[in-house]
Amino acid sequence: MPAPLLIAIASLLFAVMGLCVKLASLRYNAGEIVFYRALTGLLLMGGWIVARGGSLRTPVAGMHFWRSLSGVSALCLWFYALGGLPLATAMTLNYTSSVWMALFLMGGAVLLGASRIDGRLVAAVLTGFVGVALILRPTIDQQQLWHGLAGLVSGLFAAMAYLQVTALGRVGEPETRVVFYFSLGGVLAGAVFALFGGGFGSHTLQGLALLLAIGVLASLAQWMMTRAYSIGQTLSNAALQYLGIVFSFGFGVWLFDDPVTWMALAGMALIMAAGLTATLLGNNARVPTAATPTET
């Protein structure tokens, strides 16, 4: 299957997963959803590794810990945001990971004593946060403020997780093992957050179906996205993955009567433009860029 088609399908699956998270949040707290999503991924990935004769032993347990900490934190915050914000708003805020990555690049350049910073990178960061301001203003009231901040910070932690995934790849850790330990961290952290959020609740058939769908859709979409980036062009993949925002926007308007305003649309467009610019400049600078913003 060609990379563009893989990206398009993965983006649709991520959007459907976000829809399932929003529906599941009516019954489960964010910690519970993270726990069951991670448990599904853990069983699938662990079974895959064992079936192929792989090993779960790792010489870089510390690196896995920090990658899991940032990635699971991003996932918990994003799921919390999905429960309280319009679907497209929560999805778009998580896509700010590329903008945060550009900000990291600027900070790294300053620390390394660069005499000047690429003005295009500065413009990308500023454009991205103008987009954030526009998309939050028409959709968030005072009761949704914490959900909005959680969505924005989820993008920050996602960017940190991508840097750590890159570092793990450079030391030779197999991708399957990275995902396995991320899922393990999600199970542990999800259980802790669930207990602090009121504990694990009872299940219904519909609730179990949503939880299973979240885990399966996330695992399948993550694999398809990773495969697309391994065989396709980074910039074209980055452009197509923003279809996830379009799909989420459509689901939100169709199923939840989410508001359609010019400010929200303009904000989404600015964040997409900033993310693509940051990806292009990051590739030219030979630095890691966010590949899969909706799953960390």
C-alpha cells in the first residue's frame, strides 16, 4: 500500500479513535481509558514480539522510562482534553507538537551559541501559537479552560516523547520494543490516574466495545503511520496527516453539533501551516520532527 494512502487511512483511524475516546469519557475517566488503551497495545505488541522470536530485554531501561513518562503524560492529557472540548479542538491542540518541536530547535540553537536563529522558524512558532489562540477563543468557556490547557500541554509532552523515540532509534532499540514499553508505562500510569480519578467503574457492553475499539484503532493507525514514514516522503506525509483534523472537524459537526466559526477554521489552518513549515525546516536542519502527533 503506498505511503499517501497509508497516511490517509491512519489519519481517519486516529480521528475515529478520538471520537471513541470522547464517547467513552462519558462513562470512564481519562486514566481508565489510558489504562485499557495501553493494555490492548501491550497484549498485541507483546504477542507479536514473542511470536516472532524477539526479546523483551533492553539495555536502555532508563531511556524507555523517560520516553514512557513523557508519552503517557501526553496521552493522559490529550484524553482528558477530548472529554471536555469539541473533538476538532482537542485534536488540533495535540497537533501543536510540531510547533513545540520548532520551539525546542530555537532553544537548542541559543544554548549552542548560534549567532542567529532562522527567522522562518520564529515565524512558524508565532504562527502556530496565533492559531492556538484563535482556535481556543470561540470554543472554550471558563469551565473548559483546564481541558484546553491540558490539550496544549499534551502537544508539548508529545514533542518531548518524539525526541526520546528518535534517541532510542539511534541506539538500536527495535520499534516494537519501544512501543511495548510505552504500552507498559501506559498500563501502570493509567491505573494510578484511574485510582486518583475515582477508581475503576463497572462495564457495559457498549463501554467495553469503545475501549476495545480505542486500543485496536490506535495500534493499527500507529503501525500504518510508522510504515508510511518509513517508505514515503516526510513532508508529503506530514501534510496528509493533518487530514486527522479535517476528519475530526467533520465528526464533531455531524455528531456533536460543534460550532463552526471562522476563527476556529483560521486557527486550524494556521496550526497546519506552522506544523508543515516546522517539519520542512527541521528536515533541512537534520533534526528530529514529529511524525505521529496523535499517538505518542
